[in-house]
Amino acid sequence: MHTTLHVSLEGQSHHYPLHIGQGILSNLPAYMADVGLIDGTRCFIVTDSGVPIRYVETVGAVLEQAGYPVTVATVMQGEGAKSIAVLEELYAKAMAVGMNRSSVFIALGGGIPGDLTGFLAATYYRGARFVQVPTTLLAQVDSSVGGKVAVNFGDVKNCIGAFKQPDVVCMDLEVLQSLSPSQYAAGLAELFKYALIERSALAVEPHSVEASPLNMPWMLERFEGLETGWKTELSTLVEHACRIKAAVVIRDEHEQATTFDATGRVCLNLGHTFGHAYEATLGYNTVLHGHAVAMGMVCSVFAQADVLGDVTVSRVLNLIHELGLIPYDVLATLPEWPSPEALLQVMAKDKKNMDASRIRLILPVLPLGQVVVQERSARQLIPSIVKAHEYFRHQLEALMANPIPQL
Ligand SMILES: NC(=O)c1ccc[n+]([C@@H]2O[C@H](COP(=O)([O-])OP(=O)(O)OC[C@H]3O[C@@H](n4cnc5c(N)ncnc54)[C@H](O)[C@@H]3O)[C@@H](O)[C@H]2O)c1
Ligand SMILES: [Zn+2]
């Protein structure tokens, strides 16, 4: 099974395909040739040491068999790889093997190799060719589509970067089977986010989503029906998430829409303002980004409880629980979690805010699947965080009494 979506960026000649399905890795040379990266093009694969070696070997072998000269650079796992120092090593290696502007850099791995390789490709001789082969769920539904690439500097994440759209994105769903449950849950949280923003994100394509206020949006309905056999639905969900991300990027490639326009790139930030505060206060090694976003979505739902009503609030919270978006080991650290005041101090510094006293948030509204951008004071937000932490405590107790099977 294989689907191809097309991202066509307005006002530019650039458009690129996203291939999603099974057996995609083995067909990489054909997808590259389709976008003019013909055999003989020098390939520089960047991966990290946590990506199972068999995927690196498969990609290397199919490319070489098809007549592409291949170099593989394996960087360390983790955020440390998104650094100027690692970039320098890659520039040196790329020059040593004779990479030029028509050569292609291939990111093989999660969002970390993706962001690093994209920046390498954007800057090498003022821009070489770039292929994304995302192997984590997060990278497939989020980071590999949209062209934001960056490295970290000092302790500031993603602050040295560029917009570099790939020539083609190749997503093989089979590689997701080797992800750890925790990594899987983190990607699933970002996937679930799309269900809550679907209607706003697809605002210019209303025909592609059921718009009746009485119905659950397309993605939420699918998440609701999921039980043990839910993985069969995964390809449909990944494909739809990519469709949503592509629609938003096409509309607002460089995040220039006014920050109150919930159809712009800002809608992708649902759960992220709270989420970044959890990441910053708990530490990036304690909580994965996706888990923090899931915690942030819980806070956002409580912040809108009056608007959403009890039934909808419980419906969304039950889904977050049933999908296991916040794993047990994260919930178990709850006693050390920051106070609402500590979280709000971080949130006050969010770059979306016009001034520190008004925190700008992306919040769900009815009909579900739609979001708005609103400002709240820190004082207004305290009760929502307190309620969210009570909810997390109940989740922890429920999981201790009755653990849910690993997805
Ligand atoms: N550019 C964007 O628009 C964008 C959007 C979201 C996130 N990001 C960035 O993405 C990064 C996070 O990405 P991530 O969550 O994919 O992390 P990651 O790249 O670190 O991957 C997570 C872990 O999974 C391992 N791994 C990768 N594929 C695997 C597979 N198939 N089987 C088993 N293990 C595998 C990796 O070695 C790594 O240890 C962050 O740096 C974040 O800033 C960028
Ligand atoms: Zn995110």
C-alpha cells in the first residue's frame, strides 16, 4: 500500500511529493529519480546511532545497486547532534568525499537527523539537494514536512536555522515497528494533536473534512473507534496528518500569518505553550517533547472547559488516556512536577506573546477539531493547571491499579 501526496508551495516553483506506505525504503532510488535525482548523483546519508542499522544498510544497498555513490555519516543520538560542532564535522566529510551543489543529502532517522541534515543541505554551497527519510512517528507526521530545519546553539533550541523544503519525503510505515513504546507515544501525541486542529487547519479545503458540528471530525472519529487492532488505521492517520500539515505549510510557509489567525502555522502549536513549560521545568531528559505536548493538550482542554462542556472534556481526556499519550513512567514523576506558578513563569516568556502579562494560547473550541488563538493572564490559567494535575494524579492511580497494555 502506497499513497503519494503533493506539497505545492504557492508563489514558488517548488513542489515536492510525500510517499507514505510500506516497502518505501526499498523503492527510494525510483522516488529520487522521479524528482530528477538520477543514478550517479552522489548521496550523503546522515543518520544517528540509535536508528536500527538494518534500515541504514537497506537504504545504502538499494542506492548503490541503482548506481548512486553513497557515503554514510552516523552522528550521536539526541539533541547534542543538532550542534555547530557536529555540523562542522559533516561539512568536512561532505567536502572530503566531493559533495557538490547537485549532490543530495539524505536524512535517515527521526527529527534530529532531519533538522540537522536539512540545515546542512540548506547551507552547503548555498544549498544542495535534500531528501527526508523519516523513521520516527514524530518525524513522519511533523518534522519532515514543512521545511523548518535548524541546529541548537548554547542551550537555545532550533535558534540557528533556515527554511529548506526537501525534494522528496519517503515515509516507510514498517520502520515504526522498532520504535520504543515511549517514542511511539510521543509521536502519537503529535498525531492526536492534528485531530484537535483538523477543522482549522483544513479551513481552505472544507470538502476534505466532515464539517457538521454534530459529528466528530474525521480523525477523532477514527481515534475513538481504535481498540487493539488500531495499528491497521495508522497509515490512514499518518497520511491525513501529513495532508493537514501540508495544507497549513502551503498557506503559511514562513509563519507570517498574524498570530491570531488560527488557520496559520500557529495552529500547529496546540498544547505546545504549556508543553514547552513542562519540558523546560522538568528537563528535556525527563520528558519527551510529545509527552509534554500531551500534558499541554490536557491543560488546554481544562482551560476551555466552560466552552467545551463536561461531555467533550471527558471525551478528549479519555482518548488521551486510552492512547497512552502520557506514559506511566512520566506520570510516576508527578510529585516532582513544577507548580502552576513555575510553569506560568516560563509561559510568560513564550515568543508568541506580545507582552509578558498576556499569554497567547491555541485553544480548542466547538465544534471539536477547531482551535482559536486567545490571550489569558497567568492568574486565569492557574485553575486549569491545578485541574490538569489532579487529572494526572487520577491517571497515575488508575494505571497503578490497572495498567493498560503497551501499544
Ligand atoms: N523541523 C520541524 O518542523 C520539527 C517539528 C517537530 C520536531 N522537530 C525536532 O525533531 C526532534 C525530535 O524528533 P524525534 O522525536 O524523531 O527524535 P529523534 O530523532 O531523537 O528520534 C528518537 C530516537 O529514536 C531512534 N530511532 C529513530 N528511528 C527509529 C526506528 N525506526 N526504530 C527505533 N528507533 C528509532 C533515534 O535513534 C532516537 O534515539 C527535535 O529536535 C525537535 O526539535 C522539528
Ligand atoms: Zn511538537
